Amino acid sequence: MRPVYLISGGVTKFAKAHPEKDFRLMVKEAYDYALRDIPALTPDMIDGAVGSYFSDHFTRQLKAASMVQDYLGLCPKPSKRIEGGGATGGLCLQSAWEAIASGRMECCVAFGFETMSRVSTWKGNEFIALASDTNFDFPIGGFYTGYYAMMVQRHMYEFGTTVEQMAMVSVKNHINALYNPYAQKAKRLTIEQVRQAPMVATPLTMEDICTMSDGAAVCILASERIASRVCDRPVHITGVGSGSDTMRMADRPHGKVLLLPHEQESDYATLRYPGVHSFRGGRMAAKLAYHMAGIQDPREELSFIELHDAYTSSEIQTYEDLGLCKYGEGGSFVESGIPFMPGIDYGLSLPQQGRLPVNPSGGLLACGHPVGATGLMQAVFALWQLQGAIEKHLGNGMLQVSRPRRGLIHSHAGTGTYITVTILEAVT
Amino acid sequence: MNESPEGSDPLAQHRVEILSMDPLILRDRYEIEYRHSYAQDTPFFLGLSKGELLGSRCTQCRYFYATPRRHCMECGHATTWERLPTTARIHTFTVCYYGSERFLKETPYVLILVEFEGVNTLFLSRLKGVDPEQVRIGMPVRPRFAKEPTYTVTDVWFEPIEQG
């Protein structure tokens, strides 16, 4: 394997609906933005592309990635579509990484999109629920918020996690997004407002869950040879990992924890794992990515994280999978203030505020979740963080993490069925 | 091969309904009929129609699956059908006040993951006959079966076992 660099990116404004643009035009906007950021890259230097979108139902067009390929003027170069539920974007980025790392390509475009506005919200929820077992799960009342609600009920039962701790995640991510003009749903919230919002599936309210969106994102990846020629501040992708778990939550085993380098078996002497309270696939993805990047203790060796917070509860569960705290301590981790941004007033008492910001962009909860674009959006925000270019691209520097060295992005599908973790590092 | 009579194309049949002129947005429909096979899981669904809840037991390692599968995830060997216990407990639950379009009219409904003594995995079902506020993890439950089978997994649901 040879080194792979992320050299540019672009994101459309994520919105409830973009009826005036189809998926091709949304991707084109993000692509042109990415090209403008590295004018020395000419189209003949691009060897191919990988496209990502989740749902043929939402798009109502099979082989839609072929239509993007021709719209961008990339025919007859190599192209394919990646689909992996909510992790589609993360898997797409890793597929482009593979193309460069293997030597097959010198420069590869990863593009992703979703148009979710063409059906009603509840029909959209039905499409998403079809990504659960259609014989055994969907007919019971298939609804992803319901599935995640059951998982966090068990998390609360096992570990004493509270709804107020979950609400703090919502407050954090929605307030962060006030400084991100690409976000769909930025707003100042309180814990009380999160809890008083309409109940969707106990204990998750409307403010505990992300919304559906239209949007696109593009990343351009390159070998060292191309990166050094066209980009002043390339970002090195130093770790990729991914994992999986059973399609049916009901089939998850109860066994031993997959340990990270900074953990010991005695930390979890009584925990039956993963059950439905934890994501074994997320832990596997983190373990593999940390190994490749040479990370011994993620609590000390990461500068920021953009993770897949489709639900406030899944952000708390993911802190644990990534080893930012022990299993069971995700609730107290958010209360510590560690995952908040420094220098932003959240109206909360946060003793260790800003030590390791999680979802400085606002995450899925506030940016929105146009599925195929989401994992690539995280990569674009991570690129801009590591380039120190947040102010340039967002118009203000409030979300710029100070002197970031290493970032982690995390993309997640189903009830934890596919998960990716990718580590990116500033080049010094 | 059946020849469709002219004008039976469902897309041609429905009247154009314009929702917006700029951008031009039309109302459109998309319907598909499948011949859905339960294939190797067929005995489970036939079991429900006879009031039997069947799990899968590995013939080699004895792993016992509450939700059936014909081959074991642990060791790869074939499983056999085995009746699940007739009492169980709630492993976790939620009360859904919203849902997918297809289930909106049934809200609020209670989803549960059911745990059976001596069984290694869980089973997703509905809990009925209970005030949603009263549902708790650990609550004892028992399966109930539809008198008129629909041959879907909704032919079984659970009810609380009266205490005392």
C-alpha cells in the first residue's frame, strides 16, 4: 500500500428539499467547488470516480451514479457505485482510498448524494426501514427510530444513561451548526426544549433524531505524486477500518468485548457484549483504523471527531465504541464537556469543555443526513479542519479546532450493520 | 406470455397531476407485485399459523436462535426447528408515536425484543394488551397467535403475563 491523500472537497448546502436541482446538479456544484480549491488539478489528471447513494427508492432511478459520471464529464473513465446504507459515504471514501493505495489510480473522485425530499417524511422512513429484515423486522412496525430507541432503552438499563445526557448531545450539535452555513437545522436549544419536543419513540424526541435532506458532497483523493503537485496542504489518510454486525438486532450475541490497545479485559468483567446496547462493528472499525494509524490511546491522540450521530443516543454509544471512554461511560463523557467545542456558550456547565470536540460541524443531527453524501461531508469538514481552512470555507472560524493534528471520521449503517472509521492527519 | 390490453399501462392510466410549474413537479406512483418466497424459513411461518413459535437449534454446537435461520452463524452447520419456551421476558422496548407510513395508523404501538430462558438470541415483536406507560424491561410476557393467519411475522405478538 502507498500513501493516500485527501486533496480537496466540496459540499452543497444540506436542505429539506432542493426541488430546483436533481442529484446530478447537486454533485456538480460540490465537484466544481472542490476543483476551484485546487486549480492546478486538470481534468486529465483524474483517473476515475466512485459514486455513493443509498436508496434506489429515493432516487427513483437505477444506475444514477452513471448519470452523475457523464454529467461531470468523467466518461469513459472507470466508475462504480457503492451502497452500504447509512455508511455509504464512508464506504465510498474508503473505496476511493483503495483505488489510490493499490496503485490502480493516481487521482480518484468520490462523490455522494441523496434526494430524500421527493417522498413524504413517513414514506421516507418506510424506505429506510426496508433496510431491516423484510421478513422478520419490517412487518412488526419497521421504523429506525424505534430500533434505536430500543437500543438506548437497554443502554439506559445497563449503564444508567439518562435522557438529559442524550439531550446534551442535541444541544451541542445544534449550537455548533449555528456557525456552519452548510447545515440544515442550526438552532440554540436547551435540555428542556429537547425533552419537550414531540415524542417519536420513547425515549427519543424530534430533537434527538436527524432529519431527511437533499444534498451532495465530493472528495478528491490522490497519490503523493499528484498531491504534492496540485495541493498546498494535502491531508494524509493514515488509517481505514470497517466492521459489520448482524442485520437483525435480535441476533446479536452476548459475549466478550473487542478490546482496544488502551483497554484490558478486567475493564469489562461483567459486561455482556455487544447485546443491543453497543455496536460491535463500530468497535471493529475503530480497532482496525487505530492499528493502521498507530494510535495507542484515542483519548490522547485525536484532535477532533466527526461521527455518525443519526440519534443523540448513537453518538453516546459511539463514544464508547471508539474508546473515548469505557463502555457504559458515554453519558458521563458528554456531561464532562469533553466533546463540546471550546469557546462556544452552550448554556451548560461543562467542567472539561472542548478537550476533544465531537461533531464540530453539527453532525447529522444539525447538518442533515442526505445518506450517500453524509460520510463524504464528514471527510470534507475534517479536511478543512486539518488544513486550518474552516474560516475560508465556512466564512467564520468559530468551529476551527486549534492546531489540529489528527481527525477521525465515522460512518454508520443500519442498526450497526456496516461501520467505517477513517483517520486523517495534517501533513507537517 | 400474457399480452396486456391497450391502455392497461398503469403509468398511462392515471391523470397527470401537476404540483408545481417551476420547477415542474408531477405526482407519480410506483407499484410492484412480488412473488415473495419465505424459502427455507417457510416452517416458521407455517408454525405461526398453527400457534407454534419455532426457533432454530444448531445440530452441531447447540446454539439456539430465537429468530430462525437454517444455518448456524457460530459454526456453519445446519439447524433444526425447535419450539421456543411459552413464556419470556422483555429485553428492551419502545413506544412508537410515529412510524413508517405503513404503520402510522397503528400508533402508538409498542415494539419489544423478547428474551427466552435458555435461548441465545432475541425475537422482535409487538406487545399488545398493555398501557404503554406500564411497559418495563424484565416484564414477563407470552406469545399470542392470530386466529386468521396472514402468513407474516405479525401472526404472533406478545401480551403481559398477569402477576399474582
